Amino acid sequence: MSDNSAFDAAPEAPTADWVRIDELMNDPFPSFERLRAEGGVHWVPAIGRYLVTSYDAVHTTELDQEIYSANEQGSLMIRAMGHSMLRRDDPEHFVERKAWEPALRPGVVKRVWTEKFDRNADLHLDALIAKGPGADFITDFAAPYVADSLRDVVGLYNCTAEDLIRWSQTMIDATGNYADDPEVWAAGERSFNEVDDALDEMLVWHQQHPDESVISQLLRIPDYEMPLERIRANLKMTIGGGLNEPRDALGTAVMALLQHPEQRDAVLADPSLWQTVFDETIRWVAPIGMYSRQVTRDTVLAGVRLPRGAKLGISLLSANRDTAVWEGAAEFDIHREVQPHLAFGKGVHVCLGAWVARAEVANVALPKVFARLPELSLIAERPPVSQGWVFRGVATMPLNWDAAGAVTADAAAALEAETSEAPTPTPAIAIIGSGPAGCFSAQALRRQFPGAHLHVFDRLPAPYGLVRSGVAADHQGTKSVARQFERLFVRDGVHFHGGVEIADRAELAALREQFDAVVVATGLSGDRTLGVAGADLPGIYGAGRITRLLNAHPDEAAAPQLGERLVIVGHGNVAIDLVRLIGRAECDFDGTDVHDEARRQLAGQVRRIHIVGRSLPEAAKFDPVMIRELAALDGMSHVVHGAELEAVAPGKDARVDAVRDLAAAVRPDASVVVEWWFGLTPARLEGEEAVERAVFTGPEGEIALDTDSVITAVGFCGEGELLVEPGAHPDGRVEPGLYVAGWLRRGPRGTIPDQRSDARGLAALVAADLGASSRDSFTYAPPAGATDFTGWQRIDRAERLAAAAGRVRAKFTSVEAMLAAANDPRFDPPVDEASAATMLRLPAEGVTILVGSESGNAELTADQLASELRGASQGGGSDTPITVRDLGSFTPTELDRAQLHLIVCSTYGDGELPTNAREFTAALADADLAGLRFAVFGMGDKSYTKTYSRGSELLSEALERAGAERLGEYGRHDAGSGDDPAELALDWAAALLDDDAAAIVG
């Protein structure tokens, strides 16, 4: 018997003795589909190991190197290439990865390697064109192009592309030689020795001729000298992956686009989609199909037991086609909803060359191939051949193209100069709804069509929808995205028509007759009900209604009294907002635009709040930063029920850590007590004339909570007649010329930043449908009584002038009052105020950007942020000092308290601080930073559901414990989102630095 009861109780993994290596080589996907359907973890005799094929199981192994070790005994990769960092665990792995990293950072890729990739692509495309139609894309372009680029990056200048191709393929074949073919081993050994000879020669050369290459950088590390045998092993690993992976991604991407001409056309219409093509390609066919791991102790994975010492095959190729994650996973679809794929791996072993591969394939090769080879097509009688399961890619792919129209590098340069002056389409596009989805759509369409006639409609005289009326009144940082939207109307020529309701489909049809395209972005404002007995009793309110009351929305009548006892159902961010808005002291609302009269009516009697959710803390939907914000409020005390916090080690789950903070926040003198209930499901609501009791079911039976009112925060739905059916058009196209955005597009989920990602894809769809549609002139006559953006500026100024002490505005509570202000020239903003949206005011004392980086992404983002801030500062006539500092280069005592500090920080592995921030963070334990102000932009991967952006949060918490004050909203970037981190960082910084700063974005 094991000392692990879960292991003892679990069944053994099923045996898949039907799996054959030859079938996996030819087409592994039918076998993978069956394996996933039968559980996802199997013993496979043909390969002598357990094969892990489901997404969840693969993801689990990647996040826990203590149980699933990369240092496999008897590893084929170690035999084929030597003991590289890929077959080591931390701390040994980390030291070698850190040494290998400098040449592969995104800033170096952008500054140094992209130009070389561009040159190599031109050279080999010209050679392909010279060979003529029928040439093989893989052998005649993809392989030599990637090989020459790899030679530049690693610094093996004494070898040819042919050498690298041969070395890579033979060592990769040996790494996947599960059939134990002696000829494969012999070919791999010859390459092994040839690489060593080439490296020995180049080590001497690089001592005298330092450059940016991997080999040269290794020789210049001041505090570490990697042993020669480890350099050799890691170089072979780099040659294997650095050639095969981008080559195979490039070949598969071209094949996929040629097989899906409608997607090819969409990308050619919107070049920003090349990155999307790259990610969908390596999801669809992961170039690294499988790698090995070994279990260090008895454990359970996907419900089956894995004994200590078990060897695993982790199949990324299978996991990336798991239908539990992707609908239609077997199909290539660049328009699918973004989910984080596993092609680059996760955890501490995430691919070190990812930035290089993206630049080679998405930034350089793919755009050039499709621009310079007109009428590119597959050859029906010579179809592409793909092979492999440990590594998979297109082996041969002859192509046809129009030889007469093929463009050489010189001709391409001349053509680019000529077409850069060609006129762009100028269609007329209407957008119904001025909330985040509508404004982000307008922003993306303006970038797609710089000369388009864009008109945004809203039924209220005030724009910005959810930002004005749905975001918590005390989260002004989130609301400040409106300043970014203001730039659309002030500087970018977008027209606003307020007080214009497109009420039904007949009015929609009439609008379509006037515009080339119409985007419906009216959102979903109805509150979902609980769907249990008693849900219609008086005293039950939807979270949307309460939020609108606190934001003075004109549709809402007088606020009710919630009484002394309140139950809030739901653990999402909306529910957390309501706990904070109702429970915090009135003195804590300085700097907000809360509707004080409504809040006093709602919350004046509340003394106890029960907040109840179905999930345990580790699966809850709240943002842990918001939970910590609640725990820090002095006027509230917290009690936690149903959470086994001691079962999760500190630092392993950000949500559990945040709930620990709640459990510790016991304040006997608090005016409001908040009781947190986890793992409970609503059963019924009881009462005679109004709700008196909320009953829930849980592991220990029923729990009844006496209450005076209930707020349901369980989601949103449509209300009244809708112009389109919610969620029926997830790609955004209802039909050519009619589109849908925001919650109407995907249903009521997603945050404000999510709308930005969707907007880019929507703009590409519109561009593909409209083509070159243009209007030399366009005039739209709004109906009588409509307001324009000048009218909104008057409303805005009137509300700000009427603000009570401690408030940023006093919102009008009726449409009539809004219209009166909109038509009152006394509220015209002064000229200097009206132009504030085009300027940025920075603190005169200076801004320091602190960087906590692991792979270089945070470093690149910080550099771009600093560049934009410097430009905006100079454009505004100031000379504010803006510096970027690595957190590993100084101590906390060196921080200048007079300056504002912007922290851009990544997360290492599964929720750890980035390496360069560890000593700095540890030193904060003895620091006194009272008076220092900082804000945080965290960079992470949301597929790490428990520790997304946790590294930056750990740093933020340490700074706050040292007495520093965190300002503004907590900015974040999800590596799997497809969003540009620098663009999001600029939005975040603009909102933080100045309410009028959004003009720096774009």
C-alpha cells in the first residue's frame, strides 16, 4: 500500500495495445481522438510509456515539475543530443535557461534578428521563384530560409544551411526513435560529432569577434561560465527545435491557408491577422508533437494512477485538438474564439525560442510568400505530405503560382513604395451602441479604414454605456477608458449621435439602407434570475439594476432599502463590486462618482452581508486583487465558511491566498460584517409578502440564511426586443453588411479589454466584405432632438461642475436634464480643456518604470511604454524624466519617493516572481517605503487559472507591506489573448497618469 490514499483508490491506467507507431507517423489524430475519449492517460506498449493526450492532463503535468520531472532516466533526447536544459528541472534548468536567454529576448529579436530574417526570406524567395512553379516549398524555401536564420541567431557561421538541415533532422529523428532503429541512431551520432567540431571552432572565433548571437552572448556572461558539455547539449537542442519547429509551422500555415481560401483572403485584407494565423497553425498541428516526463512519486492523473518512476509521453499534438477546449478542434479556423494552446509548452519549460519563431514565420515569411507569389496554390496531383507524431510537419509540398506575376525582392520594394500612396477605401459605417464594444469597434474600424465615415449611435445623450453606468462607481481607473474613447470623437473624426434609439428591426433595416455596414453593439442589460422557487418575491434585485442605481442611470427609479441583512448570490467580480460599494464607509468614496442619495438609501441600514457562491475558492470567478482590496478596508470584518484553506500551500493559488487575507481580516469594531460562503447552490427563496430567507444546499445539507433582501449576481440576459439574437453569430457576422459586437456577439461574458480583441477581428471581417467600397462624400442627417459630441461635452462639464466635495461628478438622473445641459452653451468647455484629450500631463518629478522580466516580454513592453510616454511628454511641452530600471539592478532603498513608479512585471512558471525581482522583493521585508507611490501592470498567462499574474501580485503585496501605496487599476496582459501587451500597457498608464491622457494610445 502507498501512503497516498488517492493513489491507492484510483484505478490503473487502461492499456492501449492497439496503438501502432506506423499509424501515428502517418496520421496520429484518429488514435488521439480515441485516446482522449477513453480517458486521456493510457499505458501504450508500442512506445513503452504512458501517453497523456487530454488538454487538462497535459496542462497539469506542465505546471508541476516536482511530480512530473523533465530529467527522465534513459531519455532518448539525452542520448541523441546530450543532457540539455530541456531534460533538467529547476534550479539547474533555470541557470542554463537564463544563460541562453539574452540572444532570444523579444527586444533583440525585434532590433537585431528580424532584419536578418527579412534578408534571408528575400534571398530564398528569389531562389524559389527562379526554380519556377512546381518547386517544393519545404525543401526549396522553408528549410533553407529557417536554417540560414538559425545560423545567424546561434552564431554557427562556419556551417551551411544544408549542414544545419541535416543535423537537425537526424538528431530529431534520433530523439523520436522509439522503434530503436540502429540506422537512425548512427545518423544522429554522426551529426552529434559534427556539431561538436563546428562549435569548438566557433567558440574561438567568437572570443575575438563578439556579436549578438547565442554563442557570443554565452561567452560574455559576467557571473556564470556554462560547462562545455552543457553548451554542446543545449546547442544541439537549439538546432533541433530551432529549425524543425519554425519550418514545420511555416509549411503547415501555407498549406492551411491554401486549403481555406476564404481565411487566406481575410488575412490578406487584414495583415494584423498573421499572428493569429501563426497561433492557429501551431494549435492545429503542434510542431513539437510529444515530449517526455517521468513521475517522481506515486500520483493520480486524469483519474488513473501513475506509479513512481513511470515514463510519460506528453502529447501537445493531441491536447491542442481537445474538443473539451475548442469547438471543431480538428478544423483550421483563424476566426475561432481564442483559447490558450499548448504548442509552446507551459510552466518553466515554455519555449525559449517562441519570439524567434513568431518573427521568422508570422512577421516575415508568411506575408512575403503570399505577397510575392500570386495565385499560389497546391498541386492536386502532388498533394502535400505530412508526417510524424513526436515531431510533425509537412514533409513535401510542391506549389504552383503565376510565374509571370511573381515578384522578386527588388520588384517588391519598388511596388511597396508605389502602393503606399494608393487611396484607401472610405465606406460609411454605423455603430449602434457607444459602450466598450461599440467604441472599440469604432477604434478598430478607424485603423482599418482611416478615411471611413464612422457614425456611433446611442439611445442616451451620454456615450460610453457600460463604462458610465455598469462599472463600479469607485473604480474610476476602469471608467477612465472613456478618455481613450473620447479621442475617437475629438481627434479621429468619428461622429456621435446621442438620444437616437434604433428600436426595432424595421429601423435597423432603414439604417442599413443609408450605410455600407452596420455594427450592432447594444449589449445585454437584463439580470438573469436564479430560476428557483421564490425567485419572484419582492425584495429580490438584480446586480445590474443595483449597479445602475449607484451610477445614477436615468432608466432606474428610486432605490429600495436593502435592510440590515443582505444576501448576494454569486462570486464573480460584479458581486465583489457590490459588497464593496454597499459595505465600505462613506468616507472611502472620495474621488468617485457614486450616486450618494441612491447609496444611502440602499446601504444605509446594512450591517451584515452574506455572499454565497457555488464554487470553492480555487475555482471562484473573482479577481484575487479585488478580494485583497476588500480585506484591506477598515470598516468591514470578514468570516469565511466552507473553504479548506490549509489544504492549499501558500503561493500555489492566488484566489486561495486572497481568501486567506479575508479570513484574517477580523475587526470587532467594524460597521459591516461580510460572511463568505463557498460550495453552496441556491435551493429556494422563502417569504410571505417579501423575501425573508435564502436557502442553499451544500455538502452538509441545507443552509438557511435569514435576510431582508437578496441581490442576484449570476449573469446578464437580453431584455425586450433585440436587434439580433444574442450569441447566434460568434464570428461577428450576421450577414455581409450587418455585424454584431460585444455581449450580443458571444453572450454575456468577457471583460472590457476582451472587447478590444474582438473588435480587431470584426474590423477584418468588415474589410473582407466591403473590399474597396468608397464614398467621396457622405452626409447623415440625425433625427430632431439628437445630440452630438459637443452636447456630451456640455453634459460632462455640467456634471463635473455640480460635483459635491470629494466627488468627481454629480450625474444627471434624467434624460431631460441631460438634454437641457447638452443644449446649454454656458457649459461649453474652455478651449484648453477641450484640447486636453490630445495631451498628456506627467508628474514633473518624473516616472520610473520598474521591470520584472523572465523571458523579455515585460522588458520589451516597458521599453515601448517609456518611448510612448517620452513622446507624449515632449508633445505636451514638458520634459518629465522617464527612466526604465531592471528590478535586479538596485535595492528598495534606492527608490526615489518623489517619483511615480510604474511596475511592469511578468510571472515565472506557476505563480512565482520573475528571477530578477526576487532579491528586490525579499529586501522589501526590511524596507520602509511610506510615501512611495506605485502602480502595477502584471503579465501572465490566464490558462494558469490559479496563478495568473501572481508574480506581479507578490511584488505588489510586498511593496504595500513596506508602506508603499498602490494607485489606480491593476493592469494585466494575458499571453494567450492575442492582445498587444504594449498597447494594453499604454491604456493602463494613460488612465493612471491623467484623466486626460488617453491620447497617447494608438
